[in-house]
Amino acid sequence: MRKRTVLLALLTLLSACATPAGQLTETDFTWEQTTVAATPAQVFRGVMERVRRCGSFDTLVPDGQYYPDITEQTIDLYGGGWSQTRNDHVFGRLIITAAGDGTTLVRAGVQPFYTRGLKPPVLAHIAADPTSPCS
């Protein structure tokens, strides 16, 4: 019980210090990119389907809305993990862009403080293949 209280206090403290998603810039993340043989809509849907199937996106809670008239789709990845409840701290971001010929460029970014435990290539791989096993 004591460990849980300390963990919740730590998460609350981290959330209080968080930069709001709308104020984060490209330089706030460490990036990795991959090209996927699918349309942006299929990649976006695949990420969200993985959340439905696995309960989270590699212990993160995604927040994004697909807009067919916008060429660059963004999914913010918030902390959540085992609680499945989104906090206000953005750990990472997926940017999904049409690359042409039916392919899609997926850029996965993680805030540098978290790259020890959460690697941008892992996020890019999961976004590229949402059918991979749940972690």
C-alpha cells in the first residue's frame, strides 16, 4: 500500500510539472521514423485498434483524432500505464504523414528524459505493425 501511495504521489508531481501538449515543439522530442506500406488512415486506425486490443499503447494512453482533410495526423501519448487513466504529461508523440505511392511516414518522438525506458524505434515499430503482441 505504501509503495502505491508513493507511486501516485510521484505521478502527481510529474503531472504538475508537465508542459501542455499544445506548447511542445519538435525539439522537445527525440525522433525515429519509419515508412509503412499503408495509408495514413490505416496506420491511425491500427494504432487505435491496438489500444482497444491491448488496453494501452505500450503502457501509454493515446489521444488523437483523425481528420481526412489534414495531411499530417498527430497522436499524443500520455502517461497512464496500468491505471489506463490519462494524466496530463505527454511522454511521446506519433506524427503520421502520407509519403506517396500508398505509403505513410510515421515519426515517433519521445521526450528525452524518458528515452531510457521508452525508445522511439519501439514506438515506430508498434505504429508500423499494430498487430504485434501486446507488451
